[in-house]
Amino acid sequence: MKDSILIINQKDNVAVALQDLTAGEKATAGDMTPVTILEPVAAAHKIALRDIKAGEKIIKYGETVGKSTQRIKQGAWVHTHNLEGGR
């Protein structure tokens, strides 16, 4: 199966979509357990790799890029509607 998401660092709790993804699709990277996509996610946008608590750091490429403003379920789109930038 072709990789549909990109994970750079084992600390990451989000991945980057390598293509447009649809709800119900199984997203994969390497030999990881697939993540079921919960809603449409455009290419280059973030997806939660696991459940993320409100106020928790969002980690992408091994670096904190912000914090969640609400609970985010595994497979959900992570963007400005549920993420507060940390810069």
C-alpha cells in the first residue's frame, strides 16, 4: 500500500496528508497501523495520529507547532479550527 501520510519524527502526534484524503479512508505511512480518516483532509494538511486532549501540544516534525483548543480525535483534521499557533 502506498503511503498517504508523512510522519517525520516518532514524537509527532500529527501527520501530514500526502494527498487529499476522504472520510473512512485508511491512511498509512511505512509499517504503522493505519489511521481511519474521520473527515475530508486536503493534501498538506495535518491529521491527528492519536486522540489529543484540549490544551495539549501539537507536535509536527518533532517540534511543537501549537496547542489544541479542544479535544481532537484520532484521524481528525488538525487546523485553525482546533489548533492555536505557538509562534
